[in-house]
Amino acid sequence: MEDKISRWENPPSLPPTHYVDNRIFTDSEIFSEERDGIFAAVWKLVCHESELPQLGSYRALTVAGRPLIVVRGHDNEIRTFFNICPHRGAPLVRDESGTFGKRIQCFYHLWTYDLVGNCTGITRPVGYEPVGFSKEDIGLRPVRTEIIGGLVFVSIKNDVEPLEDFLGPMANHIRLHLPDDQPLEVFHYHRSEIRCNWKLWVDNNSEQYHEFLHVLNRKTGLAQPDYHERRWHLYPNSHNVIDQGAMNYGNVGLEERSEGLMPGMQPDALLVMLLFPDVMINVRATVMRIDTITPVAPDRTIVEWRGLGLKSDSEEQRDIRTRHHNQVWGPAGRNLPEDISAVEAQQISMSNDAFRYSIYAREEELRPHDDSNLRSFYQEWGRRVGRWPHDAGARRSDKTELGVVGIASE
């Protein structure tokens, strides 16, 4: 009996890359380190450019605890600023989205700014003349912003590497499926606060092994004869993509998806791309879904889901894409509730100290159910927060890697 009990208290007999200390899903200190070491230090997808449809359009959001506004200027350039008036710190906007006129006006003291970030007006400037302070001495704090394939990324850290360098080979996959000459647009958006650590949602999005959870996936994908012939492609910074594979939607009484394909897609195919730390791009032949994450607390995560089609869609084609989207995803789609139920149940076990370690030990030569992409994620996570994933209490003293099979640089 003693041996059986101690087995739950000791690390599994596996390489340290093949299991994770579950305290990384519950510890508040680690959560703070993630905010500064990951979400404030890398490129973060915040929206698609179609969500800023006209000059002056803006979206307010939070990245790593910092309030931001993303705005399309009157010169059609998309810029990001801290959603803070530099006078006394009041928020510049209090709505989630909207459209500015010629200027941004702080509600508190009515200071104004143009959409480039310059201060254009100080209420009763005469009061500042004795100290020689004027509107030319102040402006909105900018945030680095870069766009690829219509995806708007920001970085709180100003000296971060260029987005293209951060993405590496994944940039080519993005351009293939979100090409500039076939622009996409968001036609569906919803979000929810889920009762789990953000990394558990990344786990769920990243692994194909959990497709056994989904009735639809079991019948349309896992039953296909060539399902296990696909391969994961792992890239630096823990970005990865899996080969396309055809689904048989007829097995669940749904129509095939062979016409009106999204750019770069094959008939009936499923494709998953993952960008560190939190983005999933999931394409089911005729429609695209993009997930982004905002960690709220160690056991609370806001997930945003976007459905995308081609901007050039006819009304009939858009109706088809919407139907295909909602058959699987959407607020009433079957797969998302199943995923949420799974990760929230996991978090309960993580939080009550019922078991100490999670296992990521599948090795299948980068086939769909291989855990290599998850192992890559946790090694990158550990490198950036300065901890070892397999021992949450141990600090890393350098940037050495334990090694992950399959990293490519193509």
C-alpha cells in the first residue's frame, strides 16, 4: 500500500521533458511571472484588422494587465496606445469598441489627442505657462504594432524582435491561409470566462489526442484511414502546425465541404496552426476559427473566439460559412462545450492537490497524437518564466534546454 501511495507523490519515471508539475497551473507567483515574462514580453494577437472597419475605429483590450486601445487612424494606419491619459491616468475610452471622430478626448479634464497620439489640446493651457509646459511636451504612450495576414499583433516590450523573426517559418503558413490578395473578415465573435488556467486551454487546443472527447471528431476524423499519416511541424519559439487531413462529414449527416474553400485549403480538410503563447488558428475547409486568451487569475481565463470568412463572400457563401462554423463551434456548437467541460474539470483536480504531475509522454514520430508539440510549449514556457516545467519550485539559472524532438527551421 505504501508503494502505491508514494507513486502519487514522486515524479513519474520519465524524462523530465515528459511530465509537468501541476503547481504551474495554480501558483499565484508563477501566474505573475507569466504575465511579465510571457504576455508582456512577446508578440500578442489582439484582433483582426477587419474589426477596425473604418477610419477612427478602435478596440479596447488588456494585455498583461495593461489597458490598451487599438485604433485605425485617419491615414488608415493601425496603431496601439496605452488606454491611459498621460495627464492623470484616466482611461481614454471606457467602451470595448467604437469610432473616434477627429480626436480622442479624455472624459476627466477634457485633454485631447489625435489618432497618431499627439496631444492636440490642453484645457486652460495658461495655467502651465509659468512652468513652460505645453501640449507639445506630452502625448499618448505608443505600443509596438505589426500586422501579418490581417492579424494585428502588439508587444508591450519595445525591444522585442520583429514579428517576422518571432514567427519564423510560421509566417509562411499564415500568408498561405490569410493571404493579402484574398482578405478575410471576422463574421462571428464571442467570448467566455472559463474556470481554468490558461495553459490548460492551450493544451486542449494544441493536442489532437483529445479528439476522442468529441463525438463529431471521432466519427469524421479519427475513423479516416489516413488520419495517423499526418505530421506535426515544430518551429522555434514553440509555433507549430499539423498537416491537413480530410474529414468525412457524411458520417454525422453533414454536407461535404468541397466548394468555397478557404485559401490554401483542400476539400473537407482540417488544419490547426498554433502560435506561442496562446493563438490557435483552426480551419475546417470552408471556415476559419481563431482563439486568443487573456489570463485573469491562476484559475480564470477569458477566451475569445472569432469566425472568419472571405471578405469577398456573397451573401449565399457567407450563409454557408456561418452554418459550417456553427455546426462545430459557435456558442451552440457541440465541440466548445465539450472542451470547456474537460478543462474546468481538470482545474478542479489541479487546485485540490489531488495529483502532482501531468504526463506528456506520447511519442509517435510527430503523428497527430504525439505530445512533442506540448513538450515544446512547456519548454518554451519554462525558458521565458525562468522555471522548469517538471519542478515548479526550481529556478532556472540559464537558457539551457532539455531538448524537444522535432524542432525544425524550414
